[in-house]
Amino acid sequence: MELNDAIRLRRMVRTFGPDPARPDRVDADLLDDLLDRSRRAPSAGNVAAVRFLVLDDVDAVARYWDLTLAPDRRAGFAWPGLLVAPVLVVVWVEPDAYPRRYAEADKAATGRGSGVDAWPVPYWWVDAGAVVQNLLLGIVDAGLGGCLFGLFEHEEAVRAAFGVPAGWRAVGTVAIGHPGPEERRGRSAGRRRPDRDELIRRGAWG
């Protein structure tokens, strides 16, 4: 698939199938290739501090949902087709890796090595976002569907349950699988994207 096509076709898929009772598996080699390609994103100082927690068996996926969406809340959940995605990839980043890297000799002059507070822009989130976008575009290119969503208040529970070390922060979870019939559109789907001329400022802002 051409990159331009992947960008235009990318959307958040919240229903997986085709049969929600028997979601198709995602080939393990394909998944590894998607993750390998997604890590080839820009990284400040080549810190490369993003890691993937891959949940691709039924028990691990069920454990994740038990932690983040209790069974008694599922009856009213707007996108039940999301719960049958056969793969969940939880993306993590280590903020402290950035000042460690920038304390090294070739970066020390920047003054960013003293700690995360020395970073007016937290580039760990920027870099992790680039990795996630690569993953989402790769998913489209592979003919699959993907959906990025946040852990929010469930981050610590997921960390503890899956043995993620302290110091790593959850960027979000990407559900991956074969798209099923759309149950309903996301709440923001009807929101207008700005026109190109609204986005671009040439020479000066005004």
C-alpha cells in the first residue's frame, strides 16, 4: 500500500471480528514485523526508550480487560467489539532515560541531563507518539484494524499485574485485529478537521 493511502485510510477501529465469538488471530511474525517497523521512528538523542507489552493470548487479553473494564461495567460499554480484539499492545516509555542520555558527554552541553524537569517539552511523549503512529499506519498497510486508547487511572494496576518496572509510563494501548462491522462511530468522528489553510502559517503567524 502507498503511504499516502495508508494515511488517508487510517481510522480507529473499535469493532473486531468477523465473528466476535471467534476473533481471527494475528500472525505472530506479522505482529513482530509491525512492531519492528514502528520502532523506526524519530527519537531525541536516539534514546529509543519505548517498549511494547504484547498481550496476544486469550488469558492475557482477558486479564487486561478485567483490570481496566470490570465485568459489571461491560453491559453499558459502547464498543463491545473492541473487547474481542485478539491482540493488545501496551506502549510504555521511560522518561528518566532522556536525562540519562543527555548527561552523556556528547549531549551534556544541552543542560538536559539534570532530570526530567530540565525538559520544557517532554520529548518522551513526542517520541512515543511517533512510534504509535508508525504502528497504526503499519496496521493499515497489513490490512488490519487498530485502535489507540488510554489507560488513565488503570496504569498502575496494569503495571503491577504484568510486572512492568517502576519508572516506565504507559502511553496507551493499541488493539489490533481484523476489522468487523462498525457498531457505532466514535464520539469525535463527526468533528470537523481544520482545512489545510487553517493549519499553515507562512513566514509569521498572523
